[in-house]
Amino acid sequence: MKYIEYGAWLKEQLGTKVQKISINAGFTCPNRDGRVGHGGCSFCNNQTFNPEYCQTEKSVTQQLEEGKRFFSRKYPEMKYLAYFQAYTNTYGDVKRCIRLYEEALSVPDVVGLVIGTRPDCMSDALLDYFEELNHRTFLIIEYGVESANDDTLRHINRGHSYADSVRAIERTAQRGIRVGAHIILGLPGEGHDELMRQAKLVAQLPLTTLKLHQLQIIRGTRMHEEWQAHPWHLPSVDEYIELVLDYISLLPPSLVFERFVSSSPANLLVAPQWGLKNHEFADLLRNAVKER
């Protein structure tokens, strides 16, 4: 068993070492503002992945320049991808969206964009723009799929179906654009059999990249309240590694894996408490792959 790692793939694609810089451009989500629901996803707290420089009162340029200063101390020759990460980054006025993307690309040493969004928030107008943009810069559109089970999606208040994810991914890939997906392993009610069913469905999608990570119970979320009332089993590190190996064994070998695990700030993370840094988990997984 082998898999393609994102960092090495990016370097191959762009010919240099590249770092993503997260941006919070002030977007919201349709399951927050009432278009399809309120309250957002039950697991979501954007504080878990926004670094200090990533604040909406700062412009896209300011956030990128501060991110560059942070990373360039270690790697002065580094190039960067502007990562529109927080909330739904194609949700809103198309002209405003395009203005923000172009601002990011005007920052020196930014060599491309990664745009995180939902499958129900991609207009034809934006796809037209992305198709043109893809010819002049590196671009990945990353969809939050989270689950292939519609009951789960309703439970976590996503506000879209798995069919929506399939349509959005196919529409984007048909334009020749690289497509990423994000999946959470271990959502309530999703055991091993369900996740293997999901993996077979994901394998049929025209994806370039995939992010997997374990479900994390984050303080202050509605899922945290649910967990406190009725805790369910969350896998240990060893159980999770076995789950990941089973999952990726069903996926095409051409798929690029961006990550398999996520680490939230200690003051926000309720469970699971693994006590591992991301690179330590990556080493464990590589060893497990060799053994299998």
C-alpha cells in the first residue's frame, strides 16, 4: 500500500517548496445566516484552525503579509498559496469574491489559491471565472463533503446532501480544475461498515486531493453538548490508524492525501486526547502502511 503525500505533490506541481497561508475574508455560511439553516455545523468552531494573523478586521493582503513573515523566518525562499479557509469562501456577491481572490494573487510570492467552500455554494458565474483563473495560476477548489450519509449530514446541520457534493465536484472537475474534498471520520452513527461504504463512493469522485481527519469534540459547539449528554466511542490512535488504512485501501492510488489528522488548540479540544503532534501521527501512519 502506498499513498501520495500533499507536500511532495505540491513541490512537484510548482517546482518549489510551498506553504499555505490561511485567510479569513469575512465570509459566512448559508447554514448560519438562515438561507438553509441557523447555527452552522454542529461540530464547527472556526477558532480551531484560524491562526493569530487570520482576522477579519485585517485585509486579505495584511493577513497574507503577516503569514509570510511568520513562515519566512524558517524558509526565506518559500512560495505561498493563499488559502481561503474560514467558512464558505464562494458564498456572496460574485464580484466581491473575485476582487478578494485577485487581491490575494497580487501579493508577492503568492503562486496560487486554495478555496474552501460548500457544495451548494458554487455558481456557474464563479465556475466560469475559476476555469479562466486555472489557466493562469495554481488553483484547488476544496469542498466540505464531511459525510456520504444524508442522515449524518442532517444530524450535523450541514444543510446539503451528498448528491449536492457529487454534483459540485463533477461540475468543477469538468472545467479542468483541481478538486479537493474534506471528510470527517467518526461522525455520530458512522462506524466501520458505514465508512467503508463511504470510501467506495468517494473513490468514484473525480478528486485530485483528499483531506481526512478524526472527529474532534470541540468545546462550546453543539456537538460538545450532545457528547456530554450521550458520549459515544471515539477511536484510539491505533484504532484510527487501522480505520484510515482500511479506508484508503479502497481509494484510487492517484489520489493526493493532504492530511489524515487534525490538531485543535488544547484549550478547545475535549476529545479525543491523543497527545500527538501531526508529524508524530504521520510517522505512525507511514510505519503502519509499511507493515501492512
